[in-house]
Amino acid sequence: MQFRNSKARYGVIAQTLHWVITLGFVAQYAIAWYAEGVQAMQLQFTLYNLHKSIGVTILALAVVRIVWRLMNPVPPMPSGSQRWEELASRASHVLLYALLFAQPITGLAFSMASSFPTVIWGYTLPDAGNSEALKDAFNAVHVYLGWATLGLVGLHVVAALRHHFVLKDNVLRRMLPFVANKNTTGIRRPVG
């Protein structure tokens, strides 16, 4: 198992960061949606602080992921890829990375502008003061970015499945741990 990326696949560090952040996002949405319906104030407070803690963890992992990506070029698109596919891939990855930063930052800003303490893994962050206008603005941005993230992640999943089932190349397999590439040349197999 290789730690660094190669031309054929992502290394174990990039794969681990990808899947841990993915699990973090799944947990974030599940916790946020569940907490909205909780009536017990203490449980809701605990769930939101868990949501904040995971969000800060995702932000820290995003920093590590960006640094790792700069040190380890990603595998190229399969030969024969259309120009629009390469541009769409680059654009979606840039947007996903931007959202990895924007989501937790706007969530923290929303939390710190509200009247509730911001507790991250048991540590209470300084209060930025209670500002309804800032709280509402950051909350709105956080919610809209959440929906944008869901849409972009959905597009990312559909593109990966298209590569795997329609184009029959290794784009999906090279990010899956413990799965070897079938076609290590990176050349697409004919469709049909």
C-alpha cells in the first residue's frame, strides 16, 4: 500500500483524508437534521456542540488535505478524457475544497455571534458578542452553503459512478482503499 499518490491511484493518506472527511460530512448532516427536531434543550445543545466540534475537525482535516495535495499531485484524468470533463473535474474539486473551508467557518461565525456558548471538544471558544444581524446572516449563508455542498457532493458521486459503470475507467477505483486498479494504463475502455 503506497502512502503517496501515483499516476495510477491516490495514496493511502489522500484516500484516508477523503473518506474521513466524507464520514464527517455525513455525520454533520445527520446531527444537524436530528437536532432540529429535538425538544429537550440540553440534548439539542449537546448535539449542536458535537456538530460544531466535527465541523472544526473537518476544517483542520481540510488544511491537511490541501497541504498533502500540494505535495502530492493527483493522478491525471484517463487518456481520452474530453476537455469539458477535465474542466468540470477541476472546477468541482476547487468548489468542494472551498466549501470544506466555508462551511465550518460560517458555522463558527454563526455560533459565535449567537447567545449560546461555542464548545469545541469540551473547550469553550470566546464569545464574539450577541448580534442578531450577524447571527442571521451567517446562519443563512451556512444553510445555503450546506445545500450547495449536498448538490456538489451529489454531482461528484454521479460523476464517479459514471466513470465506473459507463466509461469503465479507474477514476473511482483509484480512490477506493484496498481495491486495485484493473486497467493501470489509465486508458479508458471502449463503452458498449
